[in-house]
Amino acid sequence: MTESTVVQRVERNRRALAILYNISIACRGQVAFQPIFAAIAAELRALFAYDACYIAVCDIARPGFLRAALLIDEDLTIYEEDTAYGSLTSTLIATREPLLFTDLAMDRGALEGPALMFGDTQKVSRAWMGVPLLLGEDTVGVISLQSYRPGLYAASDMRRSFSKTQPLANPSAN
């Protein structure tokens, strides 16, 4: 392993710990999902540009359902519990792999299932990036970021988001 590789890993781990620290401080004493999700969304906003953000945890006892989800679309915030998966969420959970669409509006026809829109349904998400939250062999949730501008996210952003979000699901692995 080269010195630059070691330095990159140390920096990545330092940033992941800083994110976990900031979230843990913001969530101190919280037992509900909504304030925890809001803290995660704020940390993601510091790292990525987005118009909409979706953070959800799976209901392990009820496959196909989310225990809780926070949907942020510009100035609108919606918190929901006990909702069914949408098609993109289902794909993230089933494949356990990040997904990237540089122009979701153009690629929508290739996807299975209807679009599940939230927030301002007059606006269509163009750039879309989603990652599963993994805990061991289980997918315990998802995070997606969306923009109304096509091409905002690239593969490098997806890799960066995946490396940032995995400590949220599995802090003991870092």
C-alpha cells in the first residue's frame, strides 16, 4: 500500500468520523427517526448539492415497507411512517448497490414500476443518486439525493456518497 493510499484512507475515515460525530451531537437524546434524519440531511447538504433528499429505514418485520422516511423537496419536508417501497427504493434494497441517473427523466422508461413522486410533483427529478444503507448482509435503509438539473451527479459523487453513508448504517465497521 502506498503512502498516498494510506493518507487517502485516513482522510476518508476522518471525514466519516466527523460526519458521525456531527450527527451524534445533533441527535443526542433523540429517540425518534425524524430529528435523526434531519441531522443526516444537513450533513449531506454540506457535502452535496441537492434539490430533494430521501432518507428511509426498512421495516425488518415487514418486507416491502419502510419503518420511517424523511422526504425533503426544496422547502417542503415530509415525514412518513409505515409506507411501501417505491420502485427505485426497491431496486436499491434488492441489489444492495448504489444507483446513478444523470438524467432520470430520460432514463425513466427503462425502469420497472411507476415513478413515485414526492414534494412538488410539477418538477421532475433529473439527476438522481441513491445508496443502500448496509448492515452486514442486510439492507437497513436508503438515502437518495435528487436535482432538477440533469448531469449534476457523476460516478465519483456516487462513490463518495456510498463511502460517506455506510458509516451511518454500520459505524462498527470503520
